[in-house]
Amino acid sequence: MRAGWRVMVAAGVVAGFVLGMGAPAGAHRGVLPTLHADGRGSVWVTLAWDDGHPVTEPGLAMLSASSDGGASMPVTALRPLPHDPATLPLPGALAAGAWTVTVDVAAPGVAYCSARLRVAADGVPETIPCATPGTAGPAAPVAAPASGPPGWLVGALGVAAAVGLGALWSRRCAKRRPARRFASPLR
């Protein structure tokens, strides 16, 4: 009978911890790219988590571009700077002209960005925050998720449910077992 209680209480404690756990503190939902250009052909992308935290893992993205004059840049891998994993520069530069640049981010999260850039000898630097999927403008701050019951409450309810199930199980098993009769050693 005691073994049943122990198993049920242990199962309740484990269930309480599993059900009571929320998202880890370091969990992020998505990554937001920002496209930068110095106006003279250098282009780079910076990455940030959509909750505002900095990206600390190395990023990986692909960039392609086409100019209004018919020139194009094939898909090119953007790799992070050694000292800044969230900055991904384009190796090389774009020629003078008006360009449509497309960036597909593959790591540490998935994101997409498309923007128009102007490249000239006396070019003006540009910073273009990319829109989150489903929005028309720059990324808006993400609202905190609605909070549910505290984890300790869910855990306590799990333990209480396990204890209740353990009591029912013990009663059921006790009714099924025949009474033990011990043989006297003197007979």
C-alpha cells in the first residue's frame, strides 16, 4: 500500500513540475533583421530578437539584389563578424544605382526582409528596420503573453491530484487483496 502512495506522490510532483514550467527565461519567439547601407555600396544586416534582447549566437543569412538598370547580385551568404555575431556584412559592394535588396535569415531564427536602397558616390547612409510578418511598417514591440496561473499553483494541484488518485488506487487494491494469514512457527 505504501509503495502505491510513493509512486503516485512522485508522479504528482513530476507532473506538477512539468505542467508548472513556463517558457524558459531565455526563450525568444523570432528574430528581426535591420538592413544597413552606407550609401556607397556597403550593405550589412544586424539581427535582434523580437523581444528586444540582443542576438548572441552567430547569424546566417542570404542576400540577393537587383538594380533598376538590370544588374543583379546572385544569392550571397552573409556570415557574422568575428567580434559581433549579430552583424552580417555583404562581402563586396553594390554598384551605383537603385537596388531592391532581399535578405532571408536562417539562423538563429527565421526572418525575411526586402527593401529599396540607393547607391551613389555621394550616397546617404540608410537604416531600414524590417517589418515583422503580417505588419506593414517597422517592427512593433511584442506584447508580453497573458500570464496564466503561477507554476507553483499548477504544481500543487498536480500533487493533490496524484495523492487523491493514490488514495483511490490504494483503496481499490486493499479491497482486492485477501487478508494475510501468518502460519504459526510452532505448528
